[in-house]
Amino acid sequence: MAAVATCGSVAASTGSAVATASKSNVTSFQRRGPRASVTNDSGPRLVSIAGTRPSVRNGQLLVSTGLPALDQLLGGGLAVGTVLLIEEDKYNIYSPLLFKYFLAEGIVNGHTLLVASAKEDPANILQELPAPLLDDKCKKEFDEDVYNHKTPESNIKMKIAWRYQLLPKMEIGPVSSSRFGHYYDASKRMPQELIEASNWHGFFLPEKISSTLKVEPCSLTPGYTKLLQFIQNIIYEEGFDGSNPQKKQRNILRIGIQNLGSPLWGDDICCAENGGNSHSLTKFLYVLRGLLRTSLSACIITMPTHLIQNKAIIARVTTLSDVVVGLESFIGSERETNPLYKDYHGLIHIRQIPRLNNLICDESDVKDLAFKLKRKLFTIEVDFIS
Amino acid sequence: MLDSLLALGGLVLLRDSVEWEGRSLLKALVKKSALCGEQVHILGCEVSEEEFREGFDSDINNRLVYHDFFRDPLNWSKTEEAFPGGPLGALRAMCKRTDPVPVTIALDSLSWLLLRLPCTTLCQVLHAVSHQDSCPGDSSSVGKVSVLGLLHEELHGPGPVGALSSLAQTEVTLGGTMGQASAHILCRRPRQRPTDQTQWFSILPDFSLDLQEGPSVESQPYSDPHIPPVDPTTHLTFNLHLSKKEREARDSLILPFQFSSENTKSSLLRQQALLRPRPGQATSHIFYEPDAYDDLDQEDPDDDLDI
């Protein structure tokens, strides 16, 4: 009680805080809001870009990855200027989903998208984005999804340890009218008008490159060079790095690169153990990280690491990325028939979380996470079995 | 399912080995698609044209469009070839088709191409050829393309084979036991789970496909049949299950701190007994001798609370 009195007197010295403290009796600690700073010298103002929020741990600006459960595991979201690397599962079924959730989140928030792929046309990728679940009807659908999938055993109310029934699972229900992190219905497509209203750039490798280029050793493969030039042009022209100081509202650029490192990009790390271009991918990631750190952008990359022959390259790639998430699906492995894993479709491994302006990183306590793709939602749960 | 392999389109890999050769299956599939009226192109690199055409009747032979790269692979004779770029040029030319007729391209063999061309270039060209019809806008103008590639597994390391498998829509691995050939078919549709199936078959002398019921038919999941699934509840030293009497006793147990809302005498007595120990009972006493260093706060704020 004495402590509050002293800080009340400190707060009284700054004129605006006293007024706010007396109005709301919660606490005397008040931030000087924008209404108090009418003068030019207003102190640090929060950059309020749609779809971002500052991290409560280290003040970094965060964007949502499109999956609120994954956001929670990463400590609130993906920091602007960092790379999220997804190690693809063996048959490439679940990693495109995470890729699409990231892009769909960008469309819903009004961010600019840059989609690069060597396999599919980016316009086709955008047509297949999941539809967002918005506010009131989504809560109803979420609840009925949860109840439909409850097994009979879990319906028995716990009698002795009844407090544990109130323990929340890792999944969070949709928060109505939240501006950060939306839910998506994987069985429906995003409405066409939302896609057309968004600002997106596509990079489809077969269109951009002619096939008779000669590659010198120890340099970037031409596909990677073109992609880096493309990204750099977009960042510069649209002012994401602050180079065009115009009137426009600041926005985030979401970059999505699909199947990086596969032979379709012209990179042979999946084909040979000691190819001529073994440094191409690592150089690409290094330059990409430099581009991202100096601009307001966030990037998601999916990579077929199970095909890379030289394991040292995987270690280098992990170090050069910021957040690394690995997906391991149970299809085709002996775990598929294991009764302990029957509710889940695979395991999700958080391999690395960055330390941004920190000495420690924000790891979650649980390491055994499993995911399942329900009828509409992709959920990540703590795997209580192992 | 073996007979509907080409219905899906895309790249179909036929992986054979020394014991179970795949060229006869390749020829059988080529014959089947020729009889269906599709356009068939053969890129013959490994065996001569006469050897490949052997066994086909003239009707089928007339329908096959054969590109011979066996006789003169490096084009030393400098004749007017239809495809000057070698096999890669031939494949690239096929990327630019505009026919609505479905096409089957048979590569005999893909191993030959993989040993002589860089793997990445080959993957890019194969992807471009086999995915011409996947644009949703103009799917009606270009017919479905199937690329059948014969791959000799033992010639390559895991890298190139893995890279090609990830590109392939369907992968057929040949095997068998006791003289009976089998094909393990793994089908990857773009956004669905892969399905696999084992089919026993034999090829008749006129290269038609004869599907059979082999020793162990039907799809085998990847679990090993010799190891039974482990039941963790066997051989325990404690009892995990309740008998009926025990279950009834457990259900009728009244929990100590759960009080029902009714004010029956028994529940009131129970409540009193737990929350307020009766003075007559032999409760335990605590004797407290304050030390010199103990700081007893006379102004204990909790005294105001009235429980």
C-alpha cells in the first residue's frame, strides 16, 4: 500500500497521468496516451500497422503465422524481419497447409504478398487459400467441432481431480473481433473478391528463366539470383524498407517461398551429396535474411529437408533461419498403426526459436507436440502420451 | 489398379531391378494406351528400335511415334533429325503442344537420361512436360499427358531417386516372390494422402497385362506382420481394471469436500466435522514458543476476515 502512494506522487508530477489515474482506480501506472501528446514532441509512438502487435517479452513487432496455436508456441507470433522455415513432411501434405495459412492471414490483414514457387503457378496457389472464419459464426462452428471429436472416455467428468478438467488445452478458441490471428476453414476456399482486393506479386520460376544459362561454380544458381532480385525490387519499389518516404500507410510484406532447395529450383542438393552448387542455398538464405532485416517483411519458406543428402547443409540452413518448425507425418511410418497415436496425424517439432534482442529465447515448456487436421481446422496439441 | 495407372496423368515411375525387369511392363502399358487411342511417343535410348518394337503387332507399331536416340546418341552422323537437341530437346518440344488428344510419353529409359544429363535439368523438364494440363483455366485445350519413365533403381544413389519420387504422381516398384511378379503402386494425389497397393501380375507374350491374385493380395500397410502390436496393459504387477463391485463402491463414495446443496442431516454433520473440529474430540494441539528472533505482527490484517 505504501508503494502505491509513492508512485502516485511521482505520477502527479506529470500532468496528464494524474487525470487518468484518478479516473480509473486500477493502477497509478499509466502510459501517456496519444491524447495527451498534442505537441510535436510526443515521445515514442507505437507503429500501428494492421495485423501486427508488439511482443510482450522483447518489444519486437510480431505478425501472426495464420495458426494461433503456432503463434503461441513461437512466443506470440513471428517477428517482422525474420524467416520461418518449415521442414516438409515426407509426402508434402501438411506443409502446404501452413504455407497457405500464412498467406491467407496476409490477405485478411491487408498485407502485401509475394509468392514464389517453381512447382505451381502463384495464381493457382492463391486460388486455393482457405476461407477465414469470421467472428460469430466461427465460434459456433468451433464449438461443435470440439464436441464432435470428443471421445467417450473424456466425457466422464472427473470426480476427484476435478480441477484438471478446467485446464485448457493448447488450442485457443477463436476470439471474436481479434485483430491478430484468425481461424481458417480448410475445406472452403477464400472468396474471390478478397483475393482480388489484395496486393500480391507472384514469381513462377519457369516463366522467369530461360533454360540455356550457363552456371559458374560457387555462385548462386540463376533461379535464386532472379528471386533475390525480384524480392529486392518489390521491397524497394513499394517502400517496405523506408526508401520511398511517401505518404502511404506502412504495411508488411509477407513473402512465401515454396519447396526451396528442390531440383525444380535448379539446386542439386537433393540429388547429389557433394554437388557443385552446395553453397548456393546457404548464400541465398544469407542474402535473404539481410533483405528481410532491413525491411518490414516476414518470410515463410518450405523446404524438403528429408531429400537433402548432405546433413551438414541442413545444419547450416537451420542456423541461417530464425524459426525452424519440422513436420513429421505418420503416413507410411510404423507409427500410423500405433494405437497411441491414433488421434493425431503427425508430430510437430519446434527445432529453433530465435533470440531477438534477448539472451534467452522464449521456449514453451512442452516439447511433445502433435498435430491433427480435423475436418476444418488444423490443431496442435500437447501429446500427453509420450 | 495397374491398368488405370495412366488415367491419372503426370509422371509415372517404373522402378525395376536386375531380378524383376520392367521393360515388359513398360511395353504392356504402351500397348494399352495405344489401343485406347492416345498418342504415344517413345524416346528409345537404351535398346534399339527393332528390339523395342518386337512383339507388337503391326497395328500398334503403326501408332507408335518412335524417337531413336540409341543408334546415334551424340548425333555424329549429322543427319536431319526431327529433334536436334537430343532427348532433352525432344522433351522440351513436347512441352509446347496444343492438342486436345491425351498423350503418353514413354522414356526408355529414364536411367539413361539421368546418367547423362544433370538431375536438376531433367527434373525441371519432366515437371514441365507432365504438368501442362494442370492449369485450371485452359484445361480443355490441352489433353492429359502421362510420362512413363523406366528407372533402374540399382544404378542410382538415394538422392536422384528421391528427387524423382517426390516429383512423380505414381511410383510402381517391381518385385515378387517365387517367380510371380508383383507391382507395389504408390499413388500420390496432390493434396490427399498417398495410397499404396500391391498387385500381382504377369505379362503375356503379346504384351497384354494379366492381373492375378497372388499369394498375399490386398494392400499391406507398412507395419511388419511378424511383430504383433504391443499391448502395454499385459503383464503388469498392479491392477488397472476394476471389478464390478469395486466400481460400485467407487461410484458410491462420497468425496470429502463436495457438499451437496440439500441440507440433509448427514451432509450438515459432515460439513461441520470437516470444517470445524469439535471441541470434545481429541484434536492435536500445537504449542508455540516464540523465539527471540520471531517477529510477531500484532497488526495481522487477516483478523478482520470473518470465516
